[in-house]
Amino acid sequence: MYGINPLGSLVLALVVPLVLVVLGTYLGVLGALQTFFGESSWQDVATDDEE
């Protein structure tokens, strides 16, 4: 099925890894926020620093 449309195969070969990297980066940052700051967003961290 992938051999039918070479452009579609190229898009899949580029988009799928990119989405996985972006998702992994997002989850890594979220995990770091929860581990180091005990917060779930950067806004919570910034608000706590100002107080």
C-alpha cells in the first residue's frame, strides 16, 4: 500500500518521526516540571517564583 504513492510514503517517513519526537519532548518537559518543581505548567512555576 505504501508503494502506490511515493509522495505519501515520503510524507509518512518524515511526519511520523517528527510527531514522535515532539510528543516525547513535550512529555519529557512535563515530567521534568513535575519532578523538579512539583507543578504541571510553566505558568505555575512562574507564579510561584514571583510570590
